[in-house]
Amino acid sequence: MNMENKVTIISGASGGLGGTVSRAFYEAGATLVLLGSQLAGVQEVAASLGQERTLPLAANLSNPAGAEEVVRAALAQFGRVDILLNLAGGFGGGKPVSESAEDDLNRMLDINLRTAYNLGRAAVKPMLAQKWGRIINVGSRDALHGRPNYSAYAISKAGVLRLTESMAAEVQDYGITVNAIVPGTIDTEANRKNSPDADFSKWVKPAEIAATLLFLASEGAAAINGAAIPLYGRS
């Protein structure tokens, strides 16, 4: 897929998935705004790719002002925003609702839903003005089927899917698509450490997810809007 001159904002760019996706889009020709909670991490990713088409930024995306500042910086540096990949997020749980802490739900909403909402809200504005854009969010299989002890996580990811559907309907007449991927367990170093006895060969690979994201961000995927695309591997 050719992403030449497409200004692409990637949140969670230094994570186990984000690093692979950032490289895939960079190699496809995209200009990247790399976001992370810590500047050092995204600076390392930028240095590994190339300085001329990357802008590493640290941001608190759970705060609307932080998301707006990211988009302002992207527009000041590159003049437009074409693609948003909302990869930032986190996993938590392990207790039934009756034993959960008061802030468990808010924490999951902050890192999974509010980050996607705030950044999507900010990034879609220049897309509307230029009448072209791609926004891709990350859901979870837990968003479709809740399981015991992970209610806060499931709620936050279900919210991401409803956000995707609502925004897709709002922007469909402006050359913009909004979609979500719904991965199963991703084969990252962190997940391997958390589940050392699992069969890693069944997990979906970051490179496979990157390939799907490249397609969804392309001109060829213009007819796909408001979708939640399962990427389960063999798990």
C-alpha cells in the first residue's frame, strides 16, 4: 500500500504493536506523528526510522487539551492530518465487579476510550476541512462478549466500538472512514511474559495487524466504514 505524503498520527507508537505499525507505515511512505506517554520512547522509534518524516511527541491523551495540542503540532509541522491510528490503550482486570476498586473503571475508560475519543475529536476536524481522512480504532474481543473479572476493560472497549460506529455515520459524506479492528491476543513481548505457557503461534502477529491497518487506511478501503474487523489469529 502506498502511503506517500499521508500524514499519519499514531498513538501508542512505542508499544509492542505501535513500533511495528509505525515502521510499516513509514516504509509505505507515510509521514508520522508518533505519540507516547513518555517522549524518550517515541524519540527512539523516530530515530530508528528517520528524522525527516517523523515528529515524536509526548501527550496525555486522556485530557482533551493534550489531544488538541497534538493535532495543532501536526498541522504546524506538516500542514494536514490524513490518518489517525488510535493504538494507545491498556489491559486490566482480574477481579469481579464486587471486588473491584473505585477507580478501576475510570482507569480503563481513560486509557482505552477517552484517549480514542479525544484524539478522534481533534483529528477529524482538519479531515472534515480537507474532505478526506481515515480513523482506525482498536477494540477487543472482550468488547463483543464480556467475560468474568474483566468488566471495566470490556466496557471501555465496547465504548470504542460505539464511538467508531457513531463517528463513521457522522463523516460518511466527507470522504472520511472510521473503522475498528478487534484483535484477539497480540503476540507481543509483554503478552508472552504475562502468559508464558500459552501457544504463541496461535496469537495474531503485529505485522498482520499492520498489514490490515495499511489496507484500511488506503484508497482501496473507501467502501469500508463503521466496521469492526476481527483479527483473532487462531486463538
